[in-house]
Amino acid sequence: MNSLVSRLFLFLSVTLVIVVSVWLFSPEEVRKYHLVLTGISKGRMHPFRARFKPYKGKKMGGAAGISALIKETVASFSGEPFNLVSLGSEISGTADAYFTRGSAIVSALNGLGIELMLVGNIEFTFGQERLRELSREADFAFLSSNVSEGGTGQTPDYLRPEIILYPGRGLRVGMVGLTPPSTPDLTFRGNVAGLEFQTPGIDLKNRIGALRKAGVDLVILLTLYDRERISFEEWKAIADAKPDVCVMIDYAIEEPPPFKKDGVIIKTISGYNKSKEIDVLDLELSADPVSIVSFSGRRFAANHAEIDPDPEVAQIVEKATRKVRALKRHSIAEFAEDYQRQYSQECPIGNMVADAMRAETGAEIALQNSGGIQNNITAGEFTLGDLFDVLPFDNQVVIMDLQGSDLQELFTQSASIRRGILQVSGASYSFTNRSIEDYELKEVLVGNEPIVATKTYSVSTNSFLGDGGDNFLAFRRGRNLRYGRQQRNVVSEYLEKVGREGPIKLSVEGRIKVEKQ
């Protein structure tokens, strides 16, 4: 009997040793990790009717809708590790953002539970000190790895140059981010005075190398680069820095799948997002040393026909925007039809804005950047909230004297369509454009007369362009600068005056003629 017990004990002991050995030394099963991405909301806290495919006519987005979508998506992970981050371009762009100086947007983002936000150029809309205040209101970090204080090389105290996140199951994820290096040309220079914005290069490579040495398993780079338009040099610098994942922007109607280039996985979110969608990058990871076995991407729509808005975040939005609601509802005018903004051709909304500035100043010519027009106009009542959607940036009207040769340079640059074309009042121009590298200015008329290179013209524009914004640097050669009222106020009064005669009709009039070859 004792012999039988001894043999049984020996058998069980050997079996236990084998099981433990297999458990200790066999390779760990593939782990899953999910990166959940939001951003590019441009201040959209409330749901809205989408005007373009694939969601045209549907009630979409808003902070409460996005929150419900995030919770539903995260629940589907069944406990698998994930991180929730924003690609930025969040805290400016609507009346809610403007009247609360970004606080309402930060409150909504707190409600979403994001862990960090890449700081984009529009995050500087209200200036550095306000961004510092908002960073204190935020329950998440403001990320930027390429912004430093001039002369010191130090990252401003309201930004984090890198962050290590711990999503669970032993994973360590390093996050770095690139604020657009062109930010000084995309916002008021006073908003970023004293700051330097580095292009990707050795600093990025060293920062990612330091994260590797700190033992992170993955490095994810957040950017606002358009994946179709990033320059060869910029991409090469990113590839040389060797992040595992690079997040960019796309402007496609259908979601482009993630892909691998030069050893880096590229995932995009839509530049047209405006709170309509969230994106997910799904990774399968091997055991130590961690490596990416496979990857895939998904894009989910915050379609209110399919989701129930998160009541907690809806309450946050209601509380944060309660005081500005009456201001937003103020009626300005009525429009007879729908009008769409245009980036690369004459735009009826651009004509209206330029006409308003010329009427205000009495200038011979008025110019408006297409990128400064951020929304369409819908037939019917047009409110102050609608005006903020169309012109969200805090520009003043400025009048200056420019030589005809400077204007020719501006119109030639406009012909490249690299930063959109200049909408115009009081003049007209035509050009040929085969690509952003192959274009030619054909003719410029001021009134009905050919422009004279040596003549001085009075020109009205917005203060962003007046400071050389969108790289229209010839504006900086303007003389006798006089700053006037805020552009939105000028346009508002212009519309109220024109609208007294009935619903306003806009048109294109051949002010800009584009010859495609």
C-alpha cells in the first residue's frame, strides 16, 4: 500500500514539474493592444447633420455621441489593454470654444476620459497663457515633443515632451507628438511668441531612443501630417527615428487601411472628423521582446441612429455651454440657398467675406484665405453660432498699402493652391494649375484695369494673412498698416445690412478663373 502511495506521489510530482516547466518556458500567447483615436473635432461639442458622404443627412457626432461610441468600443476589448488619445485640433473652432476660451471643450474631453492630447496649431488660438490655464483644467496631458522656448531649448511647462502609458498586462507604451512645425504661419505670431517649432530630425530620433532605453515596448508618434502631402524629407526623418506607429491625417471619403512603410505602421484619422468618428488601431504583439505580429484598423461612426448619447457627457456639455446658448442663437440674417466653402476655386462665401472687408475699409482690393472659411452656409436663418462655424478664428480686419508687384506675388502663390487660393473682392485673376509644383499666373485685373507692378494699392485682409499666415509672406511687406474691428463683427454687420432686403443670395462671378491642363 505504501509502495502504491509512493508511486502515485512520485507520478504527481513529476507531472507538476512538467506542467510548471511548460508554463514557465513555453512562449507566451500573442497579446492584443488597441489604440483608440479621436480628435480634429475643431470645437464640435453638439451633434449636427452631416453634409457630405458617407454620412450626408445623418445626425452625427458631438461629445456625448463620441463618448457613447468610445464606451461601446472599449467594452468590446473584453479587458485587453488599450489607450485613448486625441490627435488634437480640439479646443477652437466654434462659438462654444470662443466664448469659453476653450474651457467648455476641455470639460468635454475630460468627460471622454482621454489620457493625452497632441497640441495642434489651433490649440494656440487663445495664446500661450490661456493654453497653460487650460492644461491645469485638463485631466489629461498636453503632448508636444517639438515645441521649445527659444534660447533655452526647454519644453514649456504646460506641455509634456513624451509620456509613458501603462495600459495593462505589463505593456509600456511611449507616446511622442509633433505639433505642426508651420504653426507660426498658421496662427497669430503673438500667440506663439518666443517659441520654436522643430521639424522632425535628430531631436525626435534621440527622444524615441531614450524611450527605448527606458524600456518601453512600443513607441507611438502622433502627428497632424497629411499622409498624402508630407514631404520626402519630413517622412525620412520620421522613418529614421523608428517609431513603431505613426498616426497621421487623411482626407479620404472611405477609411484608408493602415499600412507599413519603411518599417513604420501608419494609421490615419479623418481631417474632416469634426467629432463624427473614432478610429482604432488593433495590434497583435508577441512576448518579450515585444514585437508587432499583425495590425489592422477600424473606423466607427457616431451615428445617432445607431447609438444613444452618453447622458453623463451630455450633462457636462449642457453645463459647459449653458451661458453661451443665448448668444449663439442671435439671428443675423437669412440665406436663400445652401452655399459650400471652396478651397481651390472661387467661393461664394469667400466673395461675401472679402466684400464685407472691402465695404468696411474702402480698400481697392480685399483678400481672404480659403482655409479661414471653416464651414458651409445652409439656407434659412443664419445665427451668430453659424457665423462662428464659418469664421472660427479671432481675426481683425487690417488695411495696408501693397505694391502691385507684391500682389502679383500673392496671386502667383495662390495659383499653386498649396495653401488654398486667395478669395478676392475688387480684383480678378486667372491662372493655370497642373499641380502644386506646376502653375502659372495668367492675368490680374484691379477693377477692369491690368495690375501695375509699380503702383501702390490699398488692400484689406484679415490679420492672420496680414502677418504672413499660410506662408503668404508678401503681406509682410505691407506699409501703413491700420488694424480695425474683429472680422466676425464686420461680416455680421455687413450681413445684417444686406439682409434687410430679404434672404441673401450669394454667387460666383468669375473673379477667379482656374485653367486645369
